[in-house]
Amino acid sequence: MKKILLLLALLSLLPAQAGNIDVLSVGTDQNCDYSTIQQAIDAANSDYVVVTTQKIYREHLKVDSKQIALIGGFSNCQAAENLILGETKTTISGDLDDDGAGDGTVLTLTGSGNVEIMGFKITEGHHNTQAGGVEIRKSADDVSIKNSLILANWANSGGGLAVRQSPNVEVRLGNDLFIINNTGNLAGGGVYCDDTSYIYTQSHVDNAGISNNSTNLSGGGVYLTNGCHMVFQAGRIDHGFLDFRGIAGNQAKINGGGVVVNNGAKMYLTPPAGQTVNVSDNVADSDNNGTGNGGGVFVSGIDSVFEATNSYMALNSAIKGGAAYVEAEGRFNWYSSAQGCVNKDRCAYIKENYAELQGGGIFVTGNNSEVELVRAAMEFNRADFGTAVYVDESAVFRMDYSLISRNGNNGADSFSDFGVIQAHNDAWLNIKHATIADNFAETAVFVTDITPFSINLYNSIVYDASSGLVADISQQQADDFFAFCIMFHEDSGLYGNDVMVQNPQFKNPQTRDYSIDGLESLAVDECFELSAYDKDYLGANTGWDDPNVVASGGGFDMGAFESYDGDVIFKHGLED
């Protein structure tokens, strides 16, 4: 045992102390204090327990009401006692007899006392009623886990990490923490959280992931329920087979390939400026039996919320809701701040998601279930019905200053692609300042049936001849389709009196630039203020009244983009 000064660079939860602290070393050489980790834990009191990489530690560790730091990754005990980290993580296995089958939870944390964990590979745990990897249960204080790998553990719920019966406890997920290849038989292959606990990555964390986990039921990557809150801030913009950042490559046989948010739980994706969070390559219905919804995210229950800013969902798949499925009064909010984006042109991006039946991008159903998109883009999504969006059973869909383009492929490749947006059974859609263009759906942009619906379009452009009609509605349904200050590619006579049929003069649709040419387009200044948001798709101020344009409106342009082409100062600088 050695006394050293507390190193704040390593720790964030343990309090600074006036004097020295004890370092209890674990390993196999003569300089080590203990040969097992549990021995050192039992002896510790606000101390470091430092563990070498000299062997695989086959233990079921228990920390009860201890305030300690568990640090692995030291080549020998002399290095450990001097806190000289090596390049290899210390392995703790829950397979005590090394027979290939785990025998219990690798690490269980209970009681009071902050605990820090770093430098470990936690693996081969197996438990029916606790997590396989790390179980935080009936804990009163906070836990920090970083620079660790939680790998190949099994449990009925929370294969990798579980937080239970620990109200108001904070679990901090730090840099270089990866929760990979774990199985939750019933829920939460990677992470399971019950009760009003908080799991979050801090703002400086950019290298962390919950990836390639699985479940036989729901929540392949993450399952949050009963008021649990989770904030996740790490991810990537590109795709890589061995890149495990973000929430990626998880699978569920039923719902929520990536994430389930249930029963009042909440999840927020909030990347730091210049970064993004990805929910990508996740699969619901992984056994292909036709019963899995919400490839990326599944949201269900009163006060359940999934909210993302400056993030992207890509290559997720399901039966319904390729990217997201929302039901039973759940909420899904997808926003761009238009600041600090990795790709400002596609800052909040839902792309290349697939649903075998309905809602290639988003499916929302049920009274008081809501989806809101603000400054978002949806492209290249596919489904049989509603290539981008499907709204059903009195659900609400809102969209402001957003872009929907290039969804569908005219029925090729085993998808029917009927409609870009479908609305049924008292669905309510409120769309303001949208640009819907160059999709490749069958029949029409908006598709309905004989059931009631309400579609309200304001200050928008729908220029989408490649999808057929603007709306597949009958004369009897005309009152359910309301259009105000709109530019369409066609007018069947059923869309109301405030419709203009014109080419909007997009700047470069071939490169998917759907901003309007303000010197040529009749969409400039035609509308009055109706949106609650004062920034357009790219973050420019809205409502600039071009003095060179004579229009009947109130200075607001149609579509998702506000044009400043007529503003000489804005375009060329004050020197002009």
C-alpha cells in the first residue's frame, strides 16, 4: 500500500482530501497488496483500488456503501501504485470456472458512496435478475464509468449495464466507454434503466458507444422505463464497420432496435458544437417474423420523450417506422439548432431508413402521440406506405422549416412507395414552411383513404411531380386538406384558393440545394408570419422583406429557406 496525493485528472466524483490517500494494488507480483480485487475493495475506505493486467480476474465484485475508485490498466503493481497507466485494460470476467458460461454479475454497486470505474474490460457476466456486466441497484450516490469496455455479457434485462431502484442517482458515461455485444434476453441488450435515475455523457465526451447489442424482445441497445432520464452526446457522421461510436448496430426481435423509451422515460441526444450523435444501422424485427417496429427508436407511454438536436438517424429498419415509431401518447422531437453542425445543409438528418410496411422514416399512432420536426431533413427513406412519414389513429405530426426530398424509388426494389406522407384515421398534420420536392413516390405526395384526417399546409412549397398528384383526395375530402400560401407543381382544384402553381426556382436541385433563387422565384415575400420559429432551415432570420419584390404577403418566403438574394449588403458585405 502506498499513499499519494489525490489526482484530480483521474477522478471527478471523489472529493479532494486535505492529506494523502491510500492506493491499494492488486496483482501477482511481490509489490502487490492483494491478489484479488474483492479483497482490496473490502479493505478500501475512500481509496484507490488499482489493478494490474497481469491476469484475468475471475470475480463477482460487490461494492456496498464504499467511496472508492477502481482503476485498471497497470502493467505491474509498482506502476499501479504510482498511477502509471499502460495501454491495456484489465479484464474482469464473470465466468468463475472458465467454462465458457458466465456465473453471475461481474460488478454490483449498492448503497451510498460515489464510485469511479476506469480502465477495465468487463465481460462474461451472466445473471437472470441483475445485469450481466454492471448492476447499480439501490444506490444513493453517483457512479462514473470511463475508458472501459463492457463486452459480451448476458442478462434478462440490462446485458451490459443496469440501473435499478436508484432514484435521482447520476451515472456518468465518460470518454472511451463502449458497451458492445451484450444481450438482454427480455430488454436492454446494452443498457437498462428503471426508476428516476439519470444516465448521461458529459459535454466533452465524443468517443463512446452503445453498439452491436441485442435482445429477444425490445430495446436492443437501450431500454429506459419508469421515468429514467438519459442524455447521450457521442457519435459519428460516417459509417464504419469497426467504429462503435453512437448508438449503432443494435438489434431487437420486437421493438426498438436501437432504443426504447417507455412509461415516462426520456432520452436526449445533445452533441457538442461541431459533433453529432448517430442512431444508425439498428434493426427491429431482427428475426424477420413481421412483428418489430421502430428500427432506431421506439417511444411509448404518457410523458415518454425522445428528443434529438443536430443528430442523424440512418440505415435503421423495421416493419413500421424505420427510424422511429411513436405510440400511446409518446413524443418524438427532432431539431436542428442550425449552429455548430457537422453538416449545416443536413444538420438534423433522417436518411436511408426502411420500413417493410409503413413509415420509412417515421410512424406515429394514437391519440396525443406527437412528432415534431424543426429545421430537419428527411431523404432516401423507403416503405410500402408513406416513404417518409405515416400518421395514424388521431396522432399529431408537426413540421416547421424542414425539407423532405428524394424519398422512395417509384416502387422499385420490393418497396411499393405509396405516398411520401400518409394520413389516416383522424390523423392531424400541421406543416409550416416546408419544402417537399423531388421525391419518387407512387400515386401522390399526400395519400389518405376514406377515414377522416386533417392536413394543414402553410407557407410551403410542394414541387414534386415525380410523385404524381399533390394529394390523393376526393371532392368530399377537400375540406380536410387546407392549404394557405402554397406553391404546388399541380392544382387539381381540390386544394383551396390560396395555391400558386409555379416553378419555385430552386437554386440547384441536382445537388439537393432546395433554397430558392430570390431574384427569380415567385415564392419570395408571399406569406405572413405563422410559424413559432424565427430561424429558417439554415438558421437565417425569417421575414426579411425584399424591397425589390412586390408581393401581396407579409415578407415571409414560401418553403424552408428565407432568401436574402436581393440584399446587396448581406450578399457582398458592408464595403459595397
